[in-house]
Amino acid sequence: MSAEKLWYRQPAKEYMAGLPIGTGRLAAMILGTVAPERVALNHEWLWRGENRTRENAKSAHLLPEVRELLLAGKYEEGTIKGNEAFGGPGGVSGTPNRVDPYQPAGDLHFVLEHGEATDYRRELDLATGLVTVSYTADGTHFTRQYLAHIPKDVILVHIAADRPFHGAFWLARKDDPRCCLRHETTATSLAMDGQFEQGIAFRVQARIETRNGQVTAEGNRLVVRGADEVLVAINIGTSAKTDCPAWECRAPAFAVADWDRLLQGHTAAYRELYRGLEMHLDVPDSDLPTDERLRSARERGADPQLPLLYFNLGRYLMVASTATGDLPPNLQGKWNEDLQPPWQADYHHDVNLQMNYWPAEAGNLAASAEPLFRHIERFVPHARKAAQDLYGCRGVWYPIQTDPWGRSTAESHGWAVWVGAAAWLAQHLWWHYEYGQDVVFLRDRAYPFFKDVAEFYESYLIEDAHGQLLVVPSQSPENRIPQGGKLPVTLCVSATMDIVLIQDVLEHAIRAADLLEVDADRRRTWQSILDRLPPLKVGRHGQLQEWNEDFDEAEPGHRHFSHLIGLYPGDQLDPERTPELWAAAQRSLERRLVHSGGHTGWSRSWTACMFARLGDPVRAWEHLVHLITDFATDSLLDLHPPRIFQIDGNFGGTAAVLEMLLQSYHEELHFLPALPTAWPSGQVRGLRARGGFTVGLEWRNGRLIRAEIVSSQTRTCTIRCGAEKHGVQTAAGKSMKCAVEGNRLIFDARRGQLYVVAPADAGNG
């Protein structure tokens, strides 16, 4: 099926055209080169570690002066002073930041002794997670298979040929003057130990087993002669969480005869994670290799199945980034070959990490959110100290840019003075409850964090002469106004994004406390704050204002849509509840695009998500297609200009497809709200909706013909049906009693029961 396979007639010409595999803890990029092959290796905790105990300067005493300047409208002075006080090193300061870069572990290389390869094929099967490279050389057929084995948590390479073959295997790493390497070779294994200067240590280990033939050590290489098959098991350890990397990369010895059993065990575990959602479309299939499909789509268009392949790849990348992982995917997921990757391949908390997780809950990948929650919780102790040191506040403060060490420090002068990161991360904790209805998770993990974030705002907001609560300093990441001077981001008073984020986290805190029947006094405090926040405003162009004043923008086509988070991914803006603001948000989006906005991969994917949320299938599809044709490598990995791999665009594009098929804001199910005309008929099962529902949909000629709903709770189910009448039956064919309120169909659903919804003239069979 061409919607679940990436394949090519030649090896990858660059790293970003390789095929990624991963267990979550470990990752590898398969280039498929023939002589020699390079398997590029990563470990999620392999960050240099030089700055894992860094601290903020104590600068809370400077807050009143910065506030005074900004409240007086002296934005340039206030921005300069604010960054001097709270911006930290890095950015435009002229000094390096202290974010540790995510590092490559090294490479497994091997070369097989044969002549020129013909009949070459390289493929990644998204249904199994298996990469296969096959070719013929000297009349012999060779097959190389690569697997990130989830249950065993190792990288496996299996090589077979229809005659005995010879080859050599070795480990290497890019020259790094600040990393000391030591190689060790035994009769059946290779090891490479590394120690970063003033940082952590690591080990890469490869164990080689053969069927028939001999293995001998020759220097730092293992040489295989006369083998029918070879199995290489690769593991990596670091000292990030233990003193001994060698202990972490212990692995059981696998015999070559174990390969089929290992493959079966992995496939079962992988499908348990990946196969929760399946989609099939009645559109033409393609027999072209993926790079040729992409080239054809760029030149001629009309490949409606290519976005489905991109969607399936996004779900695959999430599994490969998180299955056994302790950390969430960073800017490059878990795949990086550079010693100094762009932006350190770090965690950006002002959209990029959040975007990685937009498809997780709705896309039936809820288990992948656990590493994100660990990341959030890892920061809490230091985030409490940071709130006090930087702003003299209670609660927690999270940085805009960071690494995995749990240090909440400002590291990006010109960008870092922002107080919204924790609130935006909290949104994902609420979603996990909202989609899964796990009260224990809400009580033990989500609600305590909501309280920490809310406590920060309780002590950070200031009251003006009219009793309104203001956010000072504030910013709209990562935008500026002409009055803000030369720094890349302008500090201001009560940017729209900050107001929306405060509303979001406090509303969720109130709802959680109400559900848990706790903290009545705090609920009243939070509601009082909500009641006194500045209202969102419509500007002179009919747009949703980005700042408290209707400023001109220095860059009206800015890549960030920060002030539109209430449209997507949030739910504060709604066509029925806030029609004027809804229309203003759409106007803002259109103005951004008129001025060439959406000019990065992740920004284009956010654009597709917002048009899907607006119920505009034409423009949602247009931007999804441009995301793929303008911002993808040959292996469909997302690009940031000029040509930088960033995985957030992949995940954002996956979220856009989900948004086209099902929306569930305010726990109301809306089927096919932005179905593209390019997908006139199809079916999908395993969509998840807010309120604890799992949904399957079938449509024909652009019209819903059947929906199946299963609720995880006994509760009311509300469906937004539009003008068309619908009926609801149980799986046994019994008609359900439904109430109709405007365009909503309402019925009582029992936990675990299947319900079938169909237009009244379509039947429920």
C-alpha cells in the first residue's frame, strides 16, 4: 500500500533523506549506502551535559523599573532593560547560551565485499517500522534489514545473501576535539566509549553474530568471512542517569536464528502503538518511488494519497520518538548528526514542543505523551526557584528554550522574557484528561501542575487603576513592533497570547478542582482573576489584536501566529460563543498570509490546522499540500529554511489531517468539518475525541454515511450535525432516544457500548 511505504531506487544522498527508525530511547537514520553503509546513531539523553547545573541571576529586584517603563509606553527602553534583567545569555547578547546541544552518538559502518549493486530498493514500511535495503551484486541478492526493536529496546541490523559473503564492521564518530574517544574490540563485539569535556560519558556497543562463517578482530574492526547471515545488535548508554554507560547498554546476545522471532515480537508491540488508528481512502494508488512522487506533486500536483502517507509517517515518527522514551521529541525528534545542530536541537516552549504533541491525543497516540509529562515534571523543582529568582513570584516559571536537564534558566537574550511557557505546556495535561477521562491522572499529575502555574500568575499579575489585571512584562512570541527598537521581540503589556494562556490554564484549574471537589477558595480566586483580565480586542483592520494596543507590525508576515492560539490549538474562540473574535482571528490569519506568512514548515502546518479549525477545507488542503511539496525532504521530513530538519512540521501536518476529519471542542463531536474534496470517499477508525469518545467515520462523495462512537464513560454524547437529520442506533440496531437542540443531536451513551450514527436517509446498517 503506497500510503504506508516510503521507498526509493537509490541510497540517500544526504542525512535528511535517510529513513528514521527509533525505539524512543534509541534512534538511527538509515542511509542505505552500499560501500560503506552508515547507520547514524542517537540516544535521547546524549546531550553534552556541560551546563546541567546552571542557575539564573537573581534579578527580581529589577522588575519594578521594567514595569514602569513598559506601562509608560517606553517599549524600546523597557525591552532593553527587561532583557538585561531577565533575558540571560545567548540570543543577541554576544555571548553563548548555556543550552547543551543534542549530540550524535556515532555511526555503525559496514562494507560488504562485492561489485556494483543493481536492482536497488530502499524502503520503510510504516506498518511494521522495518527498513529494508535490497540489491543484486555479482549475481548475488543481498537483503539488509534495520529495526528499532521496541520490546528489546535495541537497534538491530540483519544482513542476508543467497551465497556466503564477506564484510567488515566498525564504529566511528565525527571528529570532536572536546570529546575523548576510546575503542574496544572483542571477538564478537565493538565498543566506543566517549567522554565530553566537563560533560557526560557514553558508550556505543555493537554485538555481531553470524550464521556460518568466521568473525575476527582486526584493529577497531570486526571482519566477517563466509557468512550466510549477520545479525548486529546495537545499544547505547550514557551517564546522564547512571554512573556507568556500559551498564545501560547491556543487551542479551541474540543468535541469527532469533531474527524471525525478534521481528514478530517487535511487530506485535509496534502495532499495539501504531495501529490504534487506520485510514483508507478511495483515491488512486501510486507505484512511483516516494522521491519521484514528491517531484511529480511539485510539478503537476494531483497526488491525493501523498498527504495520507505524510499523515501515517507523522504517527510513525511519534511512536519511534517515544515508545520506550523518557524524553519527548526535541526539535529534530531523536535524530541528529551534527555536533552543533541548529538551535542545539533543543526544546522550544513557545510552539515547537507543543506542536510535536498536537496529534497525540486525537491521533490515538496517548501513550506517547508520557515522556512530555515527565519533561514537564522534571522542571518543577527548579522552575519554582526560577520564579523566585527572576520575578520574585510563587509558583513555577518555565523557559522559552531549554534542554532535558530540568533547569529553568533564561538562555536567549532578545526572546527569553516570557511567562507563558508553563501555561501552554499545561494545556497538554488537560487534553490528556479531556480525551482519556482518567481522574487519577487529573488528581495526581495534572491538577498539581495547574495549581503551580496558577500560583505564578496570582503573584505576577498587577492591577491597574481600573481594577484590571495586567501582564507586565509580556510578549507575543516571537514578534515585534516598530516602537520596540532593534531587539527581535518587543516586551509589552498584556499581549493577547498571554491573556489567552492565562484564561486557558485557570479555566482548566477551575474545572479540575470542581471535578475533584477540592480547593473551593482557590476556585474563587482564579475566577476573580479571569473576571479581571483584559478582554481580547479587534483592531482597525478587523483583525484580532496581537498586543494591548493596535500597533503596526515590523514584520506583518511573521512566522508565528501566537495571538491566534485561542483559535488553534486552544478553544477560547468559537463561531457561536465568540463570533466577532472568531471572524477577527480569521482576518488576522489572512493578513499574515497576504504578507507571506507561513514561510517555515512548522508555520505552514499551523496554518493548515487553523483553516481546518475554521471549517475551510479548500485552504486547509492547500496549505497541507504546500507543507509537503515546499517543506519536505525526499523522505518527507520537515524543513525549516534554509534547509534544516525540524520535526514539528511533520507533527503539525498530522494534526491538520485530524482536524479535518473530527473536531470535539467543548466535548461536542463534529464529523468531517473540513473534509477535502481530494478525499471524496474513505473511512477511518480509531479517532479520539474530547469527552472520552473513540470514533470511526465512513464517508462517500463527500458526505458522512456512518459514524461509530464508543464512550469510555457513561455520559451524554453531543453531536454537531448541521442542517442534516441524523439517527442513532446501538450495534444491535435498537434506535436511541435523542434530543435535538438547534444543530445538535444529544443522547445518553453507556460506557463501552457501540453507537452508530447516520444521516436519516442513509440507514444505519
